[in-house]
Amino acid sequence: MEKGVARKLLYIISVVLICTGLQAQSLDQAKKLYNEGQYAEAKPAFERLVQRVPNNSSYNHWYGVCCFETGDYETAEKHLQIAVKRKVQESFRYMGDLYFLTYRFDEALEMYEEYIAILTKKKQDTEAFEAKEELAKRGQRMLERVEDIQIIDSIIVDKQDILQAYQLSEESGSLLSYNQFFEANDSVFSSVYMNQKEQNIYYGKPNDEGKYNLYTQSKLMDKWGDEKHLPQTINSSGSDNSFPFVLSDGATIYYASNNQESLGGYDLFVTRYNTNMDSYLTPEQMGMPYNSIYNDYLLVIDENKGLGWFVSDRFQPEGKACIYLFIPDAARSRIESDNIEEKRARAMITSIRDSWKETDYSQLIQLAYEEASGSSAPQKDFEFVINDNTVYYTLADIKSPEAKSYYEKALNVNQQINELKEKLDESRATYTRANQSVRTQLAAAILQQEQQLATLLTQPYELEKQARNIEIQYLRNH
């Protein structure tokens, strides 16, 4: 009997030692991944450790940081709060960043102040976090005066394709990409605005120091020339300034800048030309929701249509941007509410429907995407190359009925691909902002959509190839 008891005790001790060894090994591995910035890989191990020891300040901090870095802000807040209560130094910084990213600027300010106080006490550098503190103060002020604009539509596009959604009336001038207008191969991410009379252009391009500045040119004897650098009131030193748009008055300029007043990345600014002083007034920063803690640029107002557009990459995947269509308000009315959550939601544009004052904006949306009147460009539904000498632009151009049938199938599949890509973009954007439970539900849908997309992507090429071969044969026989 004594031997049996001894064996049991030895067995229990062995199991405990093995489990302790595995936990230590798991912790060491997780910390290594954490220190290498591989937060998604480290996250499951820290989650298990937190479940075993819920009040451990270090475990809660590490797990909270992993959740923060992987976009799960709701879970991150819960665990970072535990670490903050136990005075884990870096938790104050992460909590400040989390509150800032969720527009809770007053709470972010408190965290940054606490963190700066800790650094000061330890005689460590505070400059970077004093800058964050100033951003939180700026965000707090902007949140108090969110503008009450009606955003009636939005579309997500690749960043390089943002100009495609801007359909201006003739009276409002025109927009082209810098590379297209100047026939340049440079990787200049900017636009060129040309007025209705096609006598003046405004654009952004890098200067000798590589910083984007705004310039203007006039047409002289049918040639562009006399390039002028806009004054320092606009082209502030050390800042990038780009994406200009000029109202029909020829004096009001909207543009994007990442100057020292910017809340995050590019912000939108407006200035006006003062004829008496032959100079531009001090630029005014646009409010929320035009500006955000992300990049915001290319604000355009078509006075003839009574509509406007602006671009933002807020809450978008890398390389994507959202173009918002809105109804301009000359009075720039603010949201008259004491409900901070309402202001926060409107500032972040969590739902464009929240800004609606009507139930049907379909006619305005249709008007927004109508091309300028008077265009004599030939109809081009697509570009289907048959050979070096033959290119088709409409289904009516295709001579063979069989080839036309194949190409129609290719067009339909391409449409399905585009629609599926849009759904995927929306699903991924929602996934980025969602909590863990919603993410779990979305993951399966995203995987299914990706599989469908992979299946469809190869089909248009084969269908077009068949259509081309049939059409070539038809042309030879007729």
C-alpha cells in the first residue's frame, strides 16, 4: 500500500513538473515571438496564460498588446486596463494609443499624461509622447465641433484609382492624375486641377528636397508655362502639400497637407486668395468628419451639381481608399448634440446612414456620377483586342454570333469578380474593426469568398481567348 501511495505521489509530481516545464517553454516562446513583433503568433500562448492566471499583470499586458497589434481593440482594452491598474509602464502608452485610435481623445490624453509622468520620473525622453499628447488635445477640440454634413454614398477603390469617381460638371473644371497630365512616368501620387477655361492648372509635385509642394501654371500661346510655386502660407516648410482643387471663384483652394496642424497623415485645408494683398490667407484646417486620424485628401465641390467628394483611407486595408459623396453645407453647421457617442460616430463615419436627412438620395447619386455634358467621346464599353489591326469597344462590333456569346460570358464573369472583390474589401474592412466574436463569424465567409474569387479569376482569360480565336476564323471566312 505504501509503495502504491509513493508511486502516485511520484506520478503527480512528474505531471506537475512536466506541465510547469511546458508552461515555461510556452511563455519563453511567446515572449520571443512578442519581442520579434510577431504578435499574431504569440497571441494564443498569452491567451492561455491569462486564462490560467487571470490577475497576472504581465500576462494581461502582453496579451493586451497582442490584441491591440492585431486589431482586436475591445479585448485589448479589457486586459490592458488590468495591467494599467497594476502600474505596468508600457500599458499606459498602449492604452493611450488605443483610446486615440477609437477617438476617445480625453481618455487618451489621461493615459499619455500618466505615461509622460512615469518617463519623467525615470529621467527618460518624453518628446515623442508629448507630441502624441498634443495630437490627443487637437483631436479632442475637433471632436467638439463635428460638422453636420450629409454623406450620401461611398465607394472603396484602389488608391491609384481615386480620380475615377470624380465626375465634374464642365463649370467645375477637370481633374487628371499628375502622371497622365504631364505624360510622366514618375511615381507622383498627386492630381492636376484645370479650370473650366483651360487656362490655369494647379498641382502638387516633389520639390528638390523630395517634399510635395503646390504649383500653378498658365497657358501661354497654347503652351503651359510660367510655373509658380505657391507661397509659404500654403507650402509650409517641411510639409507635404498636394491634391489641390479650386472653386469656380478662382480664389478658394482646397488641398491636402501633413503639416504640423495635421491630426494624422494628410489633412484637408482651405485657403483663399486675397486680391488686395496679392497673397493667400492663412489656411484653415477642415473639421471632422472631413479630417480623421488617417490620411484625408482631394476635397472637391461641384457647385453646379451641388455635390462634393473627399477621399480617406480611414479603416481601409493597405492600398485602398474610400471616396465619400456628400452635400456641401456653405454654413458648415455643426452637430448640435451633447451626446459624445453620436459625435464620435459621425466623426469616424461609422455609418453614412447616420448623417441622412432624407430617405432617398438616388437621383443625387445618379447626378454625381454623370459625366460632363457635351462629351463627344466614342462609346467604349470595353477594349477587346482581336489582332494588331482590330480592336472592339462594344458588343455590336463583334461579327461572329458565337464569339459574341463567349465574350458576353467573359464580361459577366468579370462583373462577378468585381462584385466579389467589393464584398471582400467590405468584409475585410469590417473584420479589421470588429471584435473577436464577430471576426470568428466573418472568417468563414471571407474564406469562402476568397475561394470563389480564385475559381473565377482564371475564367475570363479562357473565354476571351476562345472568343478571339472564333472571331479571327470568322473574319478569315467572310
